[in-house]
Amino acid sequence: MGFRVKIEGVETIELQIESVQKVRFKTDIPKDSNARTKDVGSTMVISGKILTAVDGDPFDSTRQMGIWSLVPAESADCYRKLTVEVISASQVVRKIFLPNAFVVDYTEHFGDTEGIGTFELVVKQKKDKLDKVTIEGGYSA
Amino acid sequence: MGFRLKVEGPETIDLGIENILTVEFKTDTPNDSNARSTDLGTSLIVKGKILTAVDGEEADSTMKLAQWSLVPGERADCYRKATIDVISASQVVRQIHLPNAFIVDYTEDYGDEEGVGTFYLHMKQKKDKTIMVKLEGGFEE
């Protein structure tokens, strides 16, 4: 499977198939609820590789994600549009769109025995805008 | 990948490629937040080796890290400027700069079967100065 991640805000961050390794989509409601609650949260976890540019290639845009994770809550720019496409055998299995995504956690890890770094990005949809989340899929890429 | 750590304060601590094993950069907000939180923390975690000086060469500056970790909060020099460079294929993949870093945890480990010790250094940026954190990279060394 391959993944394409696009984050649109003041700048556009695009992550390609080479960078993204794993995507997890979670919908979460409290486990102790007796009936369906309106306390629904939507979380997306994206992890992947931080590649080094060689031969004068442009660098991947993982650094921009780190900068996004540092944007303070006072700035409107902390909410961005996130689109994740899960592609397999020329089919778009899922296209998940969070129009008001914000960063909960962001981690970068680098090791001395590795040629690449890794990142993990945890984003959530702004809770009062939960009905704006769209999940599509099942068509050819 | 190689790493360079520089801590500037009343004294300068320099650790190079031989010393540092892994580097982790984290931005953290509460996971249960419904919208972007102002409670934003930035961490830098560095793990590495404590080398023994042989043939009369100078000892590495890991001891200065241990001394820094003991500086009480009343003193101004508990906050220092920390810069870490992540270098791969002559490219600076990341240059992370925390201008008001303080130590949260510092651990040193030694064993009777090893010739080197290991250290674990967890730094955070002073929270009201999170905006000053710089995440650069993507340029030639």
C-alpha cells in the first residue's frame, strides 16, 4: 500500500509514497458510555521516514510538519486541512479528509546507525467541526 | 547519520559524532484536547556514550552535562542555549535550536562489561519561550 498525505494551510506540505510508512485512523468515544455519546473524537496517526536529499534533490517536507507542530494555539494557522489517501493496486482504498486538523504530538527520531530519521505525527479534528470529516474511497486512482 | 550537540552557557559543551547515539525531538500537547491547546511543550532527548580518554587526550564534555543537570532553578545558568545538528551525506537534515533549554532528566549508566558509559539527557524549552524554538535544516553542511 502507498500513502499520500497533503496538508494545506499557509503553505502546502506534501508527503509522498517514499516518506509515509503507516497511517492509522481512529474514532474514539468514551468506553464507559451507556448509549452513543456525542463525545466523539477523530484522530489520525501518520508515521514515516525523514529522507536526506542527495544529488541536489529538494528536501522532503517533513521539516514543515515540525514547524506546524510549533504553531501556537493563538494563531489561526494551527488548523490546517489534512487529506490522506491510501492507495493499493491503483485503487484509492480510502481518502480521509480532516478540514480543521491540529497537531497533538509530533516526534522526530534520529539514530547513529541509520541513514534516515523517522517521524510520528498525531493530529485531531477540531471537535466542534467533527461533522466536516469525510471518508471516501473505493474508486480508481 | 551523525550528530553535533552544542550547549552554550557560562561554559560551552560540545559533543560530536563519536559521542551521540540517538536524538529525538518532540512537541507535545495534551492528547485529550478538543482543539489546539496552548499547553505546548518542546523536548529534545539525546542519548550517547561516555568515552574514556586514552593516551592523554582530553576527556569528553559529558561531565559538564552532569554538572549542568545539578544547577538549581534559582540560578540563571540553569537555562542554556542548546543546538543540535543532524548530519547525513554532507547535508544538515535538521538544526534544532532551543534558546532557553533546561534539563528535566539526566541519567548516566555504567556496567562492568562495558568500556563506555551511556548518558540520557532530556531537555525542554522554557514553556513561555516556546515560540523561540527553531527547526531548520535542508542545507549543505
